[in-house]
Amino acid sequence: MQTTGRFFRLIMTYVFSKRFFAFLSHSVVCISEFVVGATNNRGMKMQYYCHECADKLSLIPNPPSGKVVRTPYQYGKHLKHTVPNSTYPIQSIFSDPSTSVYANHLVNTMLTGAVEIDDQGRRNIIWCAGRETGFQYTSGKLVRPSDAVKVVKSLDTDKVHAFPENSTCFSTATCCRCGELIVY
């Protein structure tokens, strides 16, 4: 009977350990993805990677060097995300409109963010800054502050751009490679 008690305590110690919870959460995500799939709003499978795994798999391109607003497309996106305009139904604006701060947000996101690969193979990079990055407007009216940055079109050097996001708009998943919990 005493051996059974020790065995039970050993099992319970393992069950409540961090390693078991990491294994369990990764297993549940894998099973749920197998059964229902991690999908976007069109029912397509999405993939998520922590920064370390994305870096090891070369999923994150090098951040732009020099000017980050080089093309007319990037100039338009920079204006969209630095100057409030009530013609946009939803718009996110960086707190500081300077290109140097914008460049810092873009580069920091690419150097530390998690990667989302969508159904079209696009690599979006998300960085939760832990501090204010900007604000969200709806039809020109201030709605809430933002505390994260999302970089989109990261593989296209002529279209890569960033915008502020609110971390409450994100969710969590586990990295497809290592099982670490990430924000996307």
C-alpha cells in the first residue's frame, strides 16, 4: 500500500509539472488541429512559429536596411498608419508619425516577433511591445490604444510595412515546431 502511495505521489508530481502541462497543451492543440484544424475565417489552415523557431527555419527575412519607406506603396501605408483619416472605417495610427520611430517598430517586430503563415503563404510577424505603440480609430473617432505591432508583406521588400495593433485582438497558439506558447 505504501508503494502505491509513493507511486501515486510521483505520478501527481509529474502531472502538475510544467513539462507535463507543456506536453499536454501541445498535444491538445495538435489533436484539435487534426480534428478541426487551426483555421482562418475562410477555413484555411494557419501556422504559427515562435521567433526562435522561425529564425532557425529562416522564415523571417532580414529587416530592411536604410529607408523603410522607399516605394509609393510603402509611402501610402506609412501615411495611412501615421495620419488619422475619417474615410477609413477602421484605422490604426502610430503614436509618433516620424519615419525613424516607424522604422524602429518595423525592425523590432522583425527581430523579436512571432510568425503567422496564412492560407496564402504570407508571413506576418507580430510583436507585443508591452507599451503603447499607437491608437485605433473607427471612422475618425479614437477607440483605444494599441500595444503591439504587426508587420505584413514581410517577404516583399517593396511592400513590407507595419501597423499598430492591440494585443487583445490576438490569441495564443503553440509553435508548430517546439510547442512553446506564442501570441498571434
